[in-house]
Amino acid sequence: MSASFTDYHFQPVIMDALQELGFKKPTSIQAQVIPTIQHGKSIVGKSATGSGKTHAFLLPLFDQLDPADHRPQVIITTPSRELAYQIYENIKQLVRHSPSVIHVENYVGGTDKERQLEKLDREQPQVVVGTPGRILDIVKSGKLEINAARRLVIDEADMTLDLGFLTEVDQIAARMAKDLQMMVFSATIPPKLKPFLQKYLKNPVITDIPTEHVINADVSNWLISTKGQDKNRLIFQLLTMGNPYLALVFANTRERADELEKYLQEQGLKVAKLHGGMQPRVRKRVMKQIQNLDFQYVVATDLAARGIDITGVSLVINDDLPSDSEYFVHRVGRTGRNGMPGTAITLYAPDDEAKIAELEAKGVQFQPKEIKHGEVVDTYDRRRRQQYRGHHDQLDGSTLGMIKKKKKHVKPGYKKKIKRAIKIKDDQNRKIELRQQVRAKKKQKKRSSQRYQ
């Protein structure tokens, strides 16, 4: 990995933007992607959330932008409006340091399309970011000179595929310059995405950044059982025990997000809500309020789990485990960013065992916790009963039979007798094993002495 951003010989305006951001050195994906983009090569970048992916493509693209060319040069597609707004804000931060005027447009659904088309009669954007559907609408109007653009970024490609937007992206790419440099970024590369990649990418650089930890090492990943507890009350307790800088609570459905928001507001908390059922202008306003730290608590669906980088999220609570394990990583990835510590708390019920086991099989490590006397404390591993049963399986038939004979209504002292019997049996087994080891050593010694006589 490069030790410094100075190794890339960026223009001074880019270095000024990096200094303002507080970026000291490139992340793993930035170190691999930036030189590739600088050399004009197409790339497929596979990297986990929170890896610094957005600036991995923005920095070299803006460094090579030609302010004198007033036609579209870069097109960036995102699967969600929220992600488009986030990237747009990142772009504005870079543009702010440019001595030349750079025209940037954000094309997403729910905005004034007619006004956007009228503006195209006056000037062309040099950089376009937005959702595939709206960008394609603008392109079909014939007013956007997209054929001049030769750099296309497809961000969150797997999510773009999942939401059915890949056809629109295909139509956008087909109308761009023939010497297209395509940059595809995705957390995963599903098989259904490969035909599209093969169509446009002849010899791409494949960049797969493995992560040492599925969950960022700066995140404390807690697991708390909801058995016998009021989940709403439990979430309220967890939110108000400490004083989180910014807390995100993830719900699986819009209805549950509405329910949680209402409950928490009734408890006196100032809560923001984000989900796909809200009007676009309302979501945009709420996002700005969250970024301005008008809210300390946010309830959201998975719409907000990917692509939204809200600075300072110190606590994430999973009201429920998501149906897709990939979303779990994206949820938890909202905290513990930029070297700052964070806490992720996942609430689970007994029937969630299979989902938890699936996450653990992928390398996610949980710390079992519970609330005692108003504090979160360590507790037993939920699998301890399975482990205890495993110990019984190792016992011999006579001892196991004694345990099985135990009835629901037992006489006083019966449990102690069983434990005592197990201990005696274990001691006997150890003595037998020890005697066998001594005999084996004696035989070995005798054979050795006979060999050298």
C-alpha cells in the first residue's frame, strides 16, 4: 500500500480537498484502484462497505477532469437516491477546491425533471450522478450529450442488479463513447451480473480486497436475546443507557420502522425516520437534518443501510436480523468508520438461531451480552446447552443411564448424587487411563532394553 496520497501526484486542488477531509493515507482499495483508473483502464472493484471505495474512484476521476470541456465527461449511476445524494455531496466537497467552475448534476426520481431539461439548454454538466431510471429519462430527451462521456462508474452493482436497474444501466452505457472506461464497484459479484460485465469489459482489472475481519475491528459486535422481554422497551433502554453521538436502529419493514419511531417518540426521544415509503423530498430533508446532527436517534430500513455515510454513527441496533446476511454487514458497517470506535447490537429470538449460525459461518464474531441492573454485561454463550449435551455424549452408558433415569419430581439430594456419581466415574476412568499409560511405557522400555542386549 502507498504510504501517502502524494505518490499519485494529484493536482493541488485534490490535495487540498484531502487535507480538509482529514485523509492521511489511502485505504487498501484506494491504493489498488487509483493507479488503475489513472492509467485509463476499466476495473471491477470488489470491496466491503466502509473501505473508502467512493473516493477510490472520485479522486482520480476529478484529478483528470478537463474544466475547459463543457460536455459530460463522467457518469456515475447508483441504485438508490440516498446513495446518489451522498456521492453528490462528496463531489461538491471536491469541486469546492477547484479554481475553475465544474458543473455537476444529480439526477434522481422525485425531482423536477422539466427544470433539469430546461437547464440543459443553457449548459451541459461535466459530471452526472444519479439513479439509472432518471438518468436514462434525461438521456432519451436528447438534450444530454452523453455520447461525449467516456467514463462510467456503476456503484453498488449487485444492488443495482437486485433492484432490476441493470437494463437501464445497459442502455446508458450503449449511448456513451465507444472507448468507454467502465468502473464497476460491488460488495459481491453475482453470476447474473457477469454477462453484463463481459459485454462491456474486455480486459478489466479485477480488484478483490479481502478483509481480515468481516466486521471492522473497531466495532464491538454484541448479541442480546429478546426472550421474555419487551423489544421496544429493550431498544429504548439500549439507546438511553449511554449517550451515543448518533444511533441508527435498523428495522426489516417500513411498518416496523413506523412503529418504533412512534414508540420512541412517546418515550420523549427526538427520532428521525428513513424508509422507502416516504416522499423523496421528505427523505432528502430528513437526511440533511441527520447530517446536520439535528437528530441523535434514527430509525431506518435497509434502504439506508447501503451507501449512506453519516459521519459519527457510534451505535447501530438491529431490531431484527435481515433476511439477507449481506445486509447485516452493511448495517453494522455504518459505525466504526474512519478509525473511530463503534458498537453494533443485534437483538435475536430463539428462532433466529439459523441466521446467526449463517453469519458466524461467514466469520462474524458475536459477543453475548445481557442487561443487568441497568448495565450491559457479558453473559453465557447461547450454545452452552449444546456443548453440555456434547459432554454427556462422551460419558459411558452406565453414567448416561443414571442421568436419563432422573424424573421431573426428584428426591432432595438426587442431583448431588448424580454429580457425585459422574465425578467418581470420571476419576475411575482417569485412573484406568493412567494405568494403561504406565503399562504401555513399561512395555516400551522393556522392548528397548531387549533390542540393545
